[in-house]
Amino acid sequence: MIPKTARRGLFLAPLLALLAGCNTVVMNPSGDIAKQQAHLIIISVILMLLIIVPVMVLIFWYAHKYRASNTDAEYLPDWDHSTKLELVIWGAPLLIVIVLGLVTWIYTHKLDPYRPLDRIAEGQPIPAGTKPLIVQAVAMDWKWLFIYPEQGIATVNELVVPTNVPVRFKVSATSVMNAFYVPELAGMVYAMPGMEITLNAVQNHPVQSFGMSSNYSGAGYSDMRFGYRGVAQADFDGWVQTIKNGGGNLDHAHYLTLEKPTIKEPVHHYAAVADDMYYRILNRCVADGVVCMDKMMQMDAQKAREVAMRNMPQQAAATRLAQANGEVCTTPNDSVKKK
């Protein structure tokens, strides 16, 4: 006769079999930054289990020891305090929180997406003079545009990077807030219109994987995925040359067509990109006749300075008049009323 508890466990066996086929890329990535983030997750879980596991064990131990049928259990109706027990109950979690906070603080600064990389992998520093590959990633409705400014090409829904080469992503968006996430490469960063987020990462091994938007952005969000590949430098150079040979130009007119919302956009390439394309996307002025955001802010700042200059003589005259009347005494640090 199989015990009831064992019979219940048998129903969970198929679920465990399904979990065995899960892709655990988050905990076993091939990029150095993502690996360090996975280590932080493991360390955090272990530190928390130091409290959770003893608590769960004690719950079952106390339930078993003080069950109604156990007449030999010690009965202390007047017991209400134990200094040793209080020290354990409060001291152990406090130490865990301190250690967890310290580890998190270190990793938060070490893995800051804006921080330039200082290594290719563990024990492998970046060679002197190495320049990062620049990739400008733009979240659109509902697709991803990748511009390679140094190579002069662009792709839609396909990202390819060379292995063991630092990559610096410049991430923005065209309409609503999104999030750029490649599990093999690094953690998630947000993509917002009119703003630029920097992400530094490196791919250590050849891989064929995926990237996605991890922030809900509308009807086509669930299909807002793109192919991601890490390849050797020679293969990357060949891929770039293939795109250049394929033709296609991402000028302002083609971009305005591409910007229109679409779902399940197929992969396509552009052999040439307008030099100011990313600048205009970031400043939301690709269409002719639209004032770029940075120019608009410069004009607003100039107007504010002009207004301040016009008002300055009036304010200075009022201050001098108040001083002459003996109402205000000024010092290098502050102004006070005379009594």
C-alpha cells in the first residue's frame, strides 16, 4: 500500500520531467556580465536559505514534538522569555541582511550598466587600446532596430555581436517605454523615448539565442523578440559584408515607414544608414520640419537667460533702494532684517 503522501508526490513527477527540459539560460549564460549577475542571484538565494531552511525545519519539528498525542512533551504554561532565543531570532536575520546588503552594494556598482568593462572574462583583462563595438538599439512598435554606426549598417529584429569584444549599447525608444533584454548577454535595461540608456557587455562564447522586450508595451509586445547571435570576429566581419552587399538604405523616408506599428516584423537589413539617423530618433525629429528636442531645449534655455537678463536691472535697483532705506543688511552669506 503506497502512503497517501507518496501518492500525491507521484502526481508531481510529470511536472518535474517538464521542468527538466527548461532552458536555464538566466542561470547559465555565456556572457561575462550575465554570469556575474547569475552569481549574485545564487549568493542571495543561499543567504536567504540560511534563514528559510531552519525555520521550515523547526516548524515541522515543533509540530511533531508538541502534537496532541505526545504526552511526554515538556509543558511550560508560564514560560514567556529566553534571552538566548531572542538573540538567535533577531541576530541571525540581522547578520544575513547586513551581508546581503554588502554583497548587493558591491555588485550593484560593479555591474552598473554605464560602467565601462574592465575584463573580457574572469582572469582575462581587456587588452590595452581595445575599442568597444557600438550598437544603437531602438525599441519600436513592435520590433527592434539595431544600428551599427561604425559599420554603417542596420538590422531589424536581428542582433549579431563578435565574441570577446566589448559591446556598448545605446538604447532608446520611439514611442512608449520598453525594456531591452538579452538573457545570454546581460541584465535588462529600460528603453525610453527621448532618452538614452547605456549598457556595456561582452559575449564570451559563440551562441545562437534570442532577445526580447521585457516590459509590456501594447498589442504586439508578446512578439517583440529578436534573434541574437554571438560569432567569431571573422564571422562577424563576413556578416557585415553580406549585409553591405545586399543593398538597402535606411534614410529618413524609409525610417518613417518602418516606424509605423507592425506585429511579427520579419528580419531585414540595410546596407547604409543616414549619418544622423540615431541622433534624430533620439531627439524625435526624423520627419522634416520637426524641431529636435535638444535644439528646443537650447532655445528654451536661451529664452530663460534673456528674461533673466531683462529682469536683472529691476531687481538690482530694488535691492539698492531697500539698502538705502536701511531695511536690509546684506552679508556675503545671507540677508537679514534690521531690528
